[in-house]
Amino acid sequence: MRRIALAGFTGTVIEFYDLTLYAVAASLVFANVFFPALGPMAGTIAAFGTLGVAFVARPVGALIFGHFGDRLGRKRMLVTTLVLMGGATVVVGAMPTADQIGIAAPILIVLMRIVQGVAAGGELAGAALFSTESAPAAKRGFWTMFTSLGGGFSIVLANATLLLVAVSLSDEQFLSFGWRIPFLASGILIVVGLYIRLNIEESPVFEDEVEVDTERGKGRSQMPFFAAWRRQPRQMLLVAGVSIMQAAFTYLGATYFANLGTEQLGLDRSAVLAAGIVGGLCWALGVVVGATASDRVGRRPVLLVATSAAVVWALLVFAMLETASGGIYLALLCVTMFLAGLEIGALNVMLSELFETEYRYTASAFAYNLGLVLGGAVPPMVGGAITLAFGPVVFGVFVAALCLVSLLSAIGLPETRHRDLRNISGSVRRSSS
């Protein structure tokens, strides 16, 4: 389990490092580097728009890697997603600017974001279910927690790397070449992650399922996606709904907060990046609390607490953020990130417990990433425009409405803590009916 936990942790470090790094860089740099002709405001909106491209690509990646993960095994797909994600990030670091190659630069950025999105679509849910399927039943939340913790550590790592570069170089040097260094450094993470993932065994639950299918003369499901929609459409829609809140809070913390801190509040870039490090630690703390509590009291109560608090917090935080000082800004960011981590700590283990083994990868990855499209892509893209046109209170109401969808979805989900993953079909079908 220690090797499996390390493999899950490393993979999500790379996934979230790449995504967070891009999100923060889009807030601070990419408007000038890749979209200079649009001006600062429109360039920032365009840079955030490329974030949305990756999120739209995630369900596609979930279908591809989920399909083959359910048919061929989890391990092979997790190795592939790691290479694709890290490779695309290195390419972004080496990308010529718009001044050098014109319109080809933003086009290439969009293409790399699509590759990252496809890879991310198969990564987190796959890594989480790999840990959950391998863990003892009473500690599934604890062991799956390490996969989620990789996300918190990567937020810290991405902001810390950018901060180190920013304080070591002048603003001109940072905009010229300094921002590339963290992207290129992703190559080191790829090598480490590959070594770890290539040296773990396949999920025992998946192997047991293959063995049982062989004994019965039954082949693997030819189309796991259609099997999942036929048997458990309600659970897939509820997972998509409940995933919205944590995605919205995580990516607003990484993008909206960073951009508003530098552009409107006048905070120093280094201060904003340092706040991002603390925010990542708060996200990780939320994961630890959510995952360990889910082993004690259940997955559903943790999700209800996190999503209920998020509805109220969304109505407050954006109005307070507009005039926040450095200390208040940090406190608002920390609470936002903690609530996101709290939900993901319980959600990641629940993803595997909801679905049958033969289509678990496909169902959990697709449903989870469908929610991320709404929660992770839409709020950062529209946040600036809504705030500019109608004010921060209206944007808070918009985010609160998204969180309300997550709360209602959490209410509709069953408790899954005591389910046996090797004999889940009966209980799943009873709860579906």
C-alpha cells in the first residue's frame, strides 16, 4: 500500500502541478506572452479561455482512458496519462511567443492544453480508484487520501517554483524567460513518476474481476461507457453534480484570486505566489480532514458539510475579496481552498465505491470530469466579466448556485463506506432501483 500510495501521490502531483502551473501563469504572464495583441483585459480572458479548453477535453480523456482501463487494466493507462501530461507541460515551457511566431503561438498553446486535458481526464479518478481498490476496506479513505494529497502538494510546488524564479529575476527577465523554468522542470517529475508507476502491481480488485470473468466464460465489457449509463445513470449525474463545488473553489483559488490580487488589489506578484503556497497547504489539510473523517463517519456526511459551507461561503467571499488587504486576502484564500480539499478528500474514495468494477474507471472518470467542466472551466472564465459588469456580489451568487447543485447532488448520493468492492454489483443495482 505504501508503494501504491506513493504512485498515486506522484501522479497527481504531476497532474496538478502542470494544471496549477498553467493556471497561475495564465493569471500572471500569458496575456503578455501569447495574447499581446488583445490587450491586458482581453488577453487575460483569452488565457483563461485556454484553461476552459483543457476542461472540455477532460471528459474525452476520461472516455478513452476509462475504456481501456476497464478492459486492459488500470496501471497501463496511468503510465500513459503521466507521460502525456508531463510531456505537454515541457512543450509549453519551450513554446515560442506570439512575437516570435505570431498566431501559431496561441494555436499551439490550445493544442497542448487539449493534450493536457485528455491526459488529466484519465489521471485523478484512475489513480484514486487504483488506491481504493487496493486498500483494506476500513482504511480506504486514508489510503486514497495520498492520491488527493498530491494535488495539494502540487499547488504548493507550482507556486513555490514560480515564486523562486520571480524573486531571483527582475520582472522583465521573468516575463522574458523565467516563467519557462518551472514548466521545463516538469521533465524531472515525469522520470520519477514513471519509475514509481512501472514498479507497482495491477489493482487486485481488477485482477479478481478478470479471473471471475474468465471462469464464467465471460469477456470484458466491450463498451464500459454504455454499460455504466445503462445501469447507473443516476449515480453518474450525481457525481458530476457534486464535483462542481471543489473544482470551482480550487481553480478560482488558483486563477481568479491570483489575477485579482495582482491586477486590482495591487499586491506584489511574490506575495500572491506566497499566498498560493499557503492556500495549497490549506487544500491539503482539507483533504486530510475529509478523508480521515470519511473513514469514521462516512463519505456522505463529509460531502454534505463541505458543500453546505461552500454555498454560504460563496455568497460572502467575493464581496469581501474586492477590498481585501494582504492578510484578509490570505485568509479568504485559505478558507476557500480548505473547503475544496475537504470535499475532495471524501469524494475521491466514494468514486470507486459507487460503481461496478467492470466499468468503474470509465464511470467515475467521466462523471467526475463532467462536473469539472462546469466547476473548473466556467467560473474562472466568466468571473472577471461578471464582476466588471454586475459586481462581485452577483458573481458570488453565481458561484453559490453552482455549489447548491453540488449540495443537492450530495443529498442524493448513498453512503458507500461499507461496500465490498469485490462484490458490489448487487448493492449497486439495489441502490440504483
